[in-house]
Amino acid sequence: MELPHNIDSKFRLILLVATRARQLQAGAKPLVQTQSTKVTKIAHQEVNAGLVPFEIFENNPDDNDKEKKPKSAK
């Protein structure tokens, strides 16, 4: 499977297609004209065409590494 130029991993591609397929199933209008009626195939075509916008958020290490106080031994 070839990845579109703006997608960095297969995992991200699958997440984007799945999310878009759920939107289509809920009633969103397709962004491409296609003969297919399967929402996953339509979503995959939309992602490959670069029509599905997405944003990658970087994880801030300060948010996850909260200082834990050591438990005192009694």
C-alpha cells in the first residue's frame, strides 16, 4: 500500500479513513465523485486525493511528566 505524500504512517492513514468513513455514514456528503457506495472506499479515495484536512498535534512533554512526590516509608 502506498501512502499519500502528506501522510507519515499507515496507522495515521487508517485512522483518517476510519474517521471520515464514520462521518460519511452519519450523513456527510462525499468530497469526490465515485461509483462506489461503500463508505470506506469513498473515504480512502478522499484521503488519497488530499481532500480530508487533518492536523498533527505535538505532545508537550511538560504536560505528561508531572513530578510525582515519593511516598514516605513509615
